[in-house]
Amino acid sequence: MKNTSVDFKNQVTIKLADAKLQDALSRLQSRFVEGRSAVISEIHDLQETRDAAAGIRDRVLNDLEHWLLQFEQQATARGAIVHWAESGEDVNRIVAGIAAQHGVKTASKSKSMVSEECGLNDALEQAGVKVMETDLGEYILQLAHEAPSHIVAPVVHKNKEEISDLFAEKHQLPRKTGIAELCREAREVLRPAFLNAEMGISGGNFLVAETGSVLIVTNEGNGRLVTTLPRVHVAITGIEKVVPTLEDVSTLLRLLPRSATGQSITNYVSVLTGNKAKEDHEGPEHFHIILLDNGRSKLIGGEMQEMLRCIRCGACMNHCPVYQNIGGHAYGWVYPGPMGSILTPLLGGIEKSPDLPNASTFCGACSAVCPVKIPLPDLLRKLRVKQLENGMKSRQETFMLRAWAWLSLHPAIYALATRATARLLRLLGGRDKLLHILPGASGWTDGRDLPAPAGQTFREMYQQGKRK
Amino acid sequence: MQMRVGFFVTCLVDTMRPRIGFAAIRLLETAGCEVVVPARQTCCGQPGFNSGDRKSARTMALKFLAEFEAFDYVVLPSGSCAGMIRVHYPDLFRDDPALHQRFAALAQRTHELTDFLVNVARLGKAPGNFRGTLTYHDSCSGLRELDVYKQPRALLATMPGVTLNEMVESTTCCGFGGTFSVKYGELSTRMADNKCKHITEAHANTIVGGDLGCLLNIEGRLRRKGDHRTRVLHVAEVLADVEPDATG
């Protein structure tokens, strides 16, 4: 997927004015924030569980090569074929190659954000493979030719009416308005796709090193059909998704659905191990697992490694007041919200996303709910450090930072400057004691009036003995 | 023995609303503390730190250490500046064990105002006679870095004239975020709008909080939208009931 995050600021303006989007986003709070809150308390030892989950992820990341090799060995021993992909293009090439090898013309696909990184669907279409998205949200987006705006609820930016219109237009059937009717219609369209697909493509929430299994966590049942009906199954995921044991997965699964969708448990947890054996009645004859790096390995051992703990629950974006107001598309790549504001610059190049590390108030709502305790604001701040060090900040901002630091280290001059500022602002505040415009800070006063100060500084008054 | 408290007024209170500083001193003195205001204090360094300027932040942290290390306690009328000192100063000196230890010790003795009054000074009753219906905004850093939530409410509950009407989502960011509010003014304003809506729906005549940055942001949006009635006060002003406009 093309990285357009450089356009973030313009997108913010567009998204804030998009009434349909704003209406759709207004439901985030009840659906995800209150949803999580209602079930997370079921974990009586929540903080210990989060610590344990972070510990599992750190243990893997501190010795990633070891766990990946163990995974490969175990998966191979059970009949799967493991492919290593350095880039998204590599993934596309490998999948197209598998399709060609098995004479695949149609593929059914369950949700995979990693495949979005690669732009897999377009690449397969070009290779002559028809791909059908079968996750309801992803199917809607495929019809609408849109990208996901959320990693768990990809179509959260659309309301029901838009989907009714879309189905009526694309399916050429009478317009339905009820959610149950719309779902039934999608099911009827998708059923033949499941049955006819020669290849199934899925993501992978976890890779289990001890068993070589790919684990997927889903709700709709499409994941089961995609990974068991076709004779070829290709699972694509990031190299960081490996965990040592099924026991470790069980710890992470206590947190993932609760953090993601406010569910104590998802409808399906599929543990996909090896290809169909002789004695098996079902399952894919060929099971390929593609592990994508795409910049992840260079984070290992560095100051941003904690980002790779991420288990893609989406809680950070659900709780982010920035995401809640602009939605996911504004972020300009696959991953939105706080985790996306870190991953996009890290995987796509810091110079291509000048705004993302800065578009946060550091409110900390994200890290407070992160199931694997990623210190998201700290990582965003580290990206800001890199921006400053690499001269990526504007000259005006760099000058202001230096000037403020210098002033703060020279108390006598600082005192004069603040006294002058207090007086000037009081004057500018006029009779209503409000500043309607502030030179150099129009971003502030475009939407707000700055309450004027008293005109004297605290330190000045304190020294004069005013004690009221 | 009387506690000797170094008071850091914060750059924003110093320039924009000095009466908050005097209210805080009154509260500290009511709680039996000796309050000292080091004369050469400036800014804690948070604006630069959050913009990626670690080097300047370290220099400013050292200045702060020199001025405040000698006190029994350091108190600030701001959760975000107190968070800078408690959480981020020690982190800035991870590579220097001796300094790190000194900053960690300083952090232990540094408190946001209401946290200090409740958990250290054990102030039993707020001295002010404020009367009114309030709603409280929980500023992000105080809440999530320092666990300041119950403390201001406990103090407000000691005031017979105060009724607290909680707003929904009181812990959601108001959109200030320091330089964020200038760089992403439009987005910041929308976040402030959401906050103002919740304030209005709480049917209070006063919105109270513990961080002046957030309060200026909220007041700025309320006024621009034509609300000139809702009062916007720092929790210290309410607790000490320093008459607005007595000192400006």
C-alpha cells in the first residue's frame, strides 16, 4: 500500500468536515471503549497479566532468530512450507508463484493487515488470480475500492446507509436496510466464493514456535472456510508474531479479544498446524507460511524494539482522542492511530511521515490500555528526537526550541521577557480580556480566544511581597 | 517538624495566571508547610523535551535539581510539570548512575499540589469558602503519570458549598498537548469542542482542573463559542478561594 502519510494535515481538515465519517466515529466510544471497559475487569490480575504478556513478547523479541528458526523447523516437520520475505514485493512474488504452481485462478481471503502492507490483492489480480475478500468489513471495502481504516474493524468509517447503497449498486439486488438482511445478502454472495476458491489466503495473529502452528483469532467463521476448504492455504504474517508456546498464547488470548472488541473470547480461535495428512478428512493439501520482515528486523535491539510487542488489538486507536476525531484513513498507510503513528515512520521511512510522530497530545490513553504495555508516547517522543537530530523540524520550530531553552537557562533575562509578555498580552487582551488573534500562533487562536493574563508575573508579585 | 516545601510555580502560571500560585501557597501554608519560592526558577523543560530536545531538557533538569534538591518536598500546581520531574527527569539520566539516583530521590519528594495536600500534608479541610456547582476535568499527565484522580475530589468534598457534577469522559484529553494545540490547531479545537460539550452537559457553573494549559485551552474554546458565563478555575483557586481579580 502506498504511504501517503505526508498529507496528514490536509487529511485532518477533510476528515473533520466529513459528516458521515464523524457520525460513524461517534460510535467508537460505546462500541470499543465501553466494550473493553466492561470485560477487562474480568481479569482479576490485569496488571500482572499485562506484565506477563509484555514479558512473553520481550522474550521472543530478545531472541527472535531463535524462535523463528524453531517455528520454521516445527512447521516444516508438520508439512508446511515456510517462506521468508524481506519486502512486500517479495510476498506478492511468492504468493503469485504458489498460485502459478498450483494453477490457481481464484482465491478466497480472510483478513490480513500484513497483506495490505504488500498491496497483495492488486498484485494477484495482475497475475491473473481473482481474489475475494471474505471478512465482511474487508468485503465491503473491496466492493467500495477503499482501504481499511482500522486494523480490527476495517469499515468502521462507514455507516449502515452507505453499505446499503453499496450493496444495492454492486449486487444489483433490491436495497436492504436491516443489518441482518445485509449480512445474509453478503453471505449468499460469498458462499460460492468459499466453495470455488482454489487457494485460501489468511493472516496470522500468532506463530507458535513449539508446534509450528499459525493461530488466527476471528469472529465471522470466514477464516475457517478460507483456511480449510481450498486445497492450498497461504498464511501471511509479520516475523514478530512468533511466541514460544501454546501456553504463552493462552496468556495473550486473555487480553487480545477483551482489548480489541470488548469480547471475553472471540467466536473462533483456529490453530492451523501442518497440511492435510493422509488420515485427515479435510484441510489444505498445501500449507504455505510467508513471514514478512519489511523493516521489522532492523528494530530489533534498538530503542524502538518495544513497538514489535504489538499484537494488533487496536485498543490504542480506539482510545486515542486523535483517532476518534479523524478516523484511520488520515494516517495515510496501513496502520492508524498511535501504533500506526510509530510503525508507519519506522517501516516506511521517518522522512515520509513528518506529522505522525507529532500529532499526539501525549495524553497516554493508548499506553494505559495497551495489553502488552508498549510505551507508545515514549516511542513517539523518541521519533521526535530523531526528527530534531536529523534536521527534519522546521527552522522556526528549531529556533523556538533553542530560544526557549536559552531563555530558561538565563533567569534574569527570562524574568524580563516574561514580564514583557505578561504586559503585552494584557494590553492585547483589551477590554474583554481575551486575545482573538496571536501572531505566530494562529493555530491556537483560529478556534479559541486566549484569556489574557494579569499583566504581572507571579515571581514579580511574589518578590514585591504581594501575598494574596 | 515543619515541612520545608520548595514551590515551583510553573512557567504558565507565572506568566498567565499568578493568582493560582498564591492560592497554592495559601493551601500549603494552611497545611502547615514552610513554603519557599526559589527566585531563579523558570521552566521545567517539558515543552522542549516533548518536542524532541532531550539535550536542553537535561540542562534544564540540572538547573532544577540545583535549585530544588535541598527541600524536604517540591510541589507544583500542575500534573504535567510534576510528571516531567517525577517520571521523565530520572529517565533523562539513565546513563549517569550518580545523577540518576539524585533525580530519582528528587522525584520521590516531588508532588502535584492536590496529591501533596492529600497524601503527604494530610490537609483535612480546604480553607476556602467557595460556593458553586463544579465539574472536574482530569488532565492527562496528572491522571496517567501520577495517578491524580481522587485527590482533588477528596479536597473538594471537604467544602460544604461545593457540589461536584461529574461530566462524562472527564479523563479524555481536552486537546491541549502543548505545541500540539498550535501545530494541529484545528484538531485540537475539535477535541476542545468535545470537552466543552461535556462540560455544558454537566450543568455546572464552573469547570475546574489542575493544569493551567488545559484550562486555558478549555476557556479559550468556551469563550470563542460565546460562553462567557462558565467559570474556568484551577483547583487551587477553588480550594483556597482566592477571589478572582483580587490580584488580576
